Amino acid sequence: MAPHRKLLIGSVLVLAVLVIDASILARGLFVRALDSHAAYVLDDSWAAMKGYLRIEGVGNEPVAARWYYDSEDPDESSIVGRLRRAFLVTDSSGTNVLSISRTYENIGKEPPALIQSRVSAALASSGRKAFYDTRYSDGAIYLVRAGVIFDEARRNPYYVAIGTPLAASRQALKIFTLILVAALVSAVLLGCALDRTIRHATA
């Protein structure tokens, strides 16, 4: 094999390795960026939820999760509707469910032991600790944020969890991955084209 062809093949291999490494790194960074954005959205939703949700008893009625918002305001109705789409409230033991949406039922309620453990951890951090995990509902993927909220009397802690769909993020990741694959294939094809060009030039 001619020296220049060995050099070209070596260059193409090095280029392919660099492109693969860069693609893996770029994809990893993109995944982290998407996950960070989803967590940010959930944190923002959590803050909004605390402005509309009250855990209280009214009159002789038992303690319940109650939403206070202007149902005639389209913005508030939209925000609360989104918050309640994947939503769970239980007491600190995890055995008494005050509210759970159908989507969250499909996601799967946390077992009482896990809820108790999380409530204890949250209380140890003055209620500020948050918990994130990924769940599935009817084939759709959700990011769930859970934590502790106190009742209106500030006496009892309650376990609350909300979820947001990750379909858009996963679609963006799929498109990004396809772009990276296309870049890799293009680099290989470019190397092959260069090889053919050099062979014809030296023939």
C-alpha cells in the first residue's frame, strides 16, 4: 500500500474516532441540558402550586387538598389544570391519599415506606429537600418532583408530588442524535471520497 494511502486511512480513522467521541460528549451534554431544563420547569411549577394549593379542613369537613384560583381566569385555569394533571398528595405516612390524578395513578403511587423516608429526609432539611425521578404512564415518560408541604395550620407535613411530561425533550434528543449520526456518516463518506480522489490522481 502506498504511503500516502496509509496516511489517508490513518487520518480518516482518527477523524472518525474524534467525531464519535465528540458526538458522545455532545449528546451527553445535551441530555444534561434537557434534564436540567425539565427540573427547572418542575421547580417553577412547584412554586406556582404552593400559591394555589391549600391543605386544610373547612368547617366539619376532613382535611383535604383544596385549590384556590379564579376559574374564570384562563391563565390561572390553565396553570392549575397543568399542575393537577400528574399530581399526588398523601399524609406523612403515605397511607392516606388526599388527592391523586388519573395520570399519577398510571405512573404509580410511591409505596408508603418510600414516602415516609422522603418525608423524614425533607423534615431534616427544614422541608426544603426535593426528590426527582422518572416514571412512565401509558407509554409516556414523566419527570416527577416530590417534597413536603405543611397544612395551613403549619402543624402537619404532607407528601406532595407533581409530574411533567418529557415527550418534547425526548423528541428533541432523538432529532439531535440523528443529526450526530448524520455527521458521523458524512465524515466517513468524506474520507472515502478523499481516498477515491487521491487514487484517481495518482493512477
